[in-house]
Amino acid sequence: MAQTTRAKLASMVAGPSERPAPEQAIHRQKARIKYDEEMAEKNRNVHQQYITNMVSGWMETLEEKSQVRVARKQHDQMKADMLIANNELILVRRAQLKDLLAKEMVLYEKELLAKGVTFFQERL
């Protein structure tokens, strides 16, 4: 039984025609080399895909962080603009209030002058 199994294995390795032992060894060696080359190519492909996925992940993360950074920068710029606008508004209101107070002062002086009275003004 061992003889028949060995013979079957030898015929499967050797192919349809019986090959001498050195030719079988060369054939097995070439088949192993071909298999190794195929596996190396598959490993290169897997590694390349891994690198590509890693780079695309980095790019997605970079894009998200960039968008967050841009949004934060816009928010900070908007806060600065609002602060400047508020300060300008305060200056405008202050100027309008000074004008209003000056007009009212002139009006009060006219009313008091019509009554024959005046504001006390200290002279230095």
C-alpha cells in the first residue's frame, strides 16, 4: 500500500510522464519559486493598499482638523470684528450723546435767559 501511495504522489508531482529525479527536483524548485514570487507580489499589493489606506486616513483627519481650524479662526475673527464694531458703536453713541447734551444745554440756557436767570459758572 505504501508503494502505491508513493507512486501516485510521484506521478502527481512528475506530471503525466515520468520524469527522472533531477528533473522532478528542478520542476518542484521552479514551482516553489513561482509560488514565492506570487506570494511576494500579493504581499507587496497588500502593503501598498495598507499604505494607501493609511495616507487616505491621514488626509481625512487632516481635512477635518483643517476645517475645525478654519472654523475656529473664522469664529475668532468674528469675535474681533464684533469687539471693534461695539467699540465703534460706543464712540458713535458717545458723540451723539455729547451733541444732544450740548443742544440741551443751549436750550436750557435760552430758557433760563428768558427767565432772567443763568447757570453758575466758576471762573478760574
